[in-house]
Amino acid sequence: MESLDVLVSRLPEGAVTTEPQILRERAIDSWALALLRQVRGDDLPLPAAVVLPASTEDVATVLAWAGESKTAVIPRGAGSGVCGGAQAHKGSVVLDLSRMNQVTGLDLVSQTVDVQAGVRGDQLEDALAAEGLTVGHYPQSAAISTVGGWIAASSAGQASAGFGAIEDVLLGLTAVLPNAEILRCPPVPRSAAGPDLRRLLVGSEGTLAVLTEATLACQARPAGWQWLAFGFGSFNALADGLREVVRAQTGAAVIRGYDETDAALSFGTLGHPGGCVALLGFPADLVGLQVRTKLANTVLHQAGATDLATSYGEHWLAHRNDAVGLYRQIMGPDRAFGPGVIVDTVEVAGLWSAVPGLYAGVRDALAAHAEAVGCHLSHLYSSGSSLYFTFLIRGADDRDVEARYLAAWRHAMASCAAAGGTITHHHGVGRLKAAFLAAELGPAGTDVLKRIKAALDPDGVLNPGVLLP
């Protein structure tokens, strides 16, 4: 690739690699279908090169070259995305931001932190811990995901009830546009200076710009956690109870609700007797903690809850990210559950009035194809909630299971649309859900998104095939 030599000449030594193993590793992200295809030996498209920039200026250099050579660029954080948002094309370059992993500033007066986009969640929290601070953004993938990836995918962490989602803590950003211009949105608590360009890039999945730097809001780091756990006889009763506890504004930073299947999977080792589980986590140093927990108890008991041991919360905290390793064991070379098996998650969201129908419709759609389906309410709001389904499909072999998997997704997305939900709450769209986006946005919304893409990236250089239907 002659033009690649030009790029090599413009960047610092070692910034461009064509080492075959690195190309294979960076060709896909953590999408279940991509992992399945890789492990069964499919001939997956490989990029022509992986580029490892060290600065915003390096990224601008790459995009300037891409515009000249009409080469597709696939932005990549840590590769933890599960929707196929970072899949290489033949002849593309993967723009791997993992070297841009510095915490570059900390404003203790404003309680803000400046970071490069490649900073992982665990690195960020380690840096803030010394000052008694936290961003409070704790996705299950915190140790294998980056700030840039959080913004690009519109991420939400496990303590979103207390700390908000990524758009709530994002104060400023720097991004490189497809024409290599550098866009700087200065950090401010809020602005009415026209449409918010920060929000335009939240959820843009590397299709409109490459995020390179961000300023995030911080808060005091919890001294520890106090837990409350409750049992419910049905999912709808669980949802009703948690809706009221959210509206009571108890100060719980973690609020989660598990259906009977997910409760058994999550708490079976504790001897869980069955039924649904509600879990509330309060920062241990929260002002008025005793009054707040008493209020939560009152609200949930009025909704028909029974008390469960606080060990449920302690168990969840200790094992909250175990699923990341298990997923890799099942879908990676180990094939822990054997061939012909695929596991994945569907996370949708809707208003409270739609939640019962969303739960029943999406669960039944998945269950028609899956061996097991569990669900929990993972991010709750006064107006509604997300529903996070985990499912396992078993086929005759690794070919048959792909067809079953795709059918399950089609039916689940159709059920979500019929119930008035959104097809994704925090995982993004990627390639997996791009075909379903038009039904949610409608013709006018789809056209607006396409016009924005055409205006910013007329040559379609950035992450083609992702997000846009």
C-alpha cells in the first residue's frame, strides 16, 4: 500500500504497525458474533495497518492522510464494545488510541479531571483515589474500556443513579473532524451557546469525529457502601417498587432489580430462595444516611417487598464485573460451554408505563431462540428504566448458532419497537443494530443523521457501516 508509506513518513517512529498478530487482534472488538467468527476460523477482513497516535495532532495527521488517500479509518479504544462498533475493513487503518492514556490535569477547586481519550476506567479511578475523588462512572467493563469509548458509545455506569451517565459528567472535549480540523469544546458546567456539540458527539461511535481528550466532573469518593436488599414475588411488583424508591430520592447511588432467572444466576451461591431481588447501595458517608435508608425501607415494604440479607449487596460489589471474564471464556478460544454456543446481552429502555410490555415482549422474543434468558433493571430514572437481558443460545454447531442468534436479535428488536422502547440504552448501535435504527428514528430522524454525517464526512472515511442505517 504505497500511500501507507506517506503516513509512516508523517508520524513519529513506531506509530504505524503492520505486524500480523496486531492486525488480527485489532480487526474486531468484543461483539459476540465477531468473536464467534474469529474462533471458528472465518477469514475476517484485516486492516492494512494499525496506527497508534500519541496526541491530538497525530490523530489530525492520520485523518488528513485518510482524506487524501480515501482510506477508511476505524477508531478504537480498548475494544470492549459488544455491538461491532470497531470492525476493520480490508484496506482500512485501525486508529488505536491506547497510547493516549494520560491523565493530563486535575482541578481540585472545580473538581474536574482532564484526560486523553485512551485512559481506561481503572487507570482514571486510581489517579483520582489519591485525592479522594471519583468520576463515579463504573461500567462493568471499567478495566477494559476507555473514556473515549464511553463517550462514543454513550455509556452508563453501575452507579448511574448517584453519579449520572457519561453525558452528565462530560464537561468539555477535544475531537478531530474528518477533514483533520480540531474541534475544542471548552469545559463548562452548562452552556446555551447554540446546540451542544458535546452532546452531538456522545453516542456518535466514531462516525463523526475522533474523540481525543475530555474533561470530566468528579465528586467525593464514597468511603464505602451500605446495602439494602429486598425480595419481590414478581417482576412487575419489583419494577413498581423500584420506580417509587427512585422517585423518593433516597440518595441510593446503585439501584438494581433482578428478575427470578437473573437473581438465581447472580445470588444463587448465597442460597437465594427464589423470586426477584431489589438491590440498593448507599455511599456509607452519605449525609442523613439513616433517614434515607429508613425511607427506602418504608417505600419498598409498602410495595410488598420482603427483607433480604445485606450480604446480597456485598456479594454483588465483589463480583459485579465477573461476567466480563466469563464472557471471554465462553466466546473466546477456551469455548468454556463448548461449540455451538453464543451468549450476548440486549439492553433496551422505556418509560415506566412501557416497562412491563418491554420486559415480556423482549424476553419472549429471546426465549423463542435461547436456552436461557435473564433480565435486570440496571439504570433507573423517575420516568423509566433500562432493561438488561442476558441470553444463551445453543445451536447444532458454530454455523447454526449464528443463524439462531441473528433471528433472536431481529425478533427482540421488533418486540422492543412494538412496546415503545429504545433499542439501546448504553451499549450503542455499532454494526449489530444499525439495521434497526431507522425504525426508531423515523424517516425524518434518519435523514437528519445522514445529513450530519454527509456534512462532516462527505467521503465516508470514518467508521463506515457503523451506526447509520
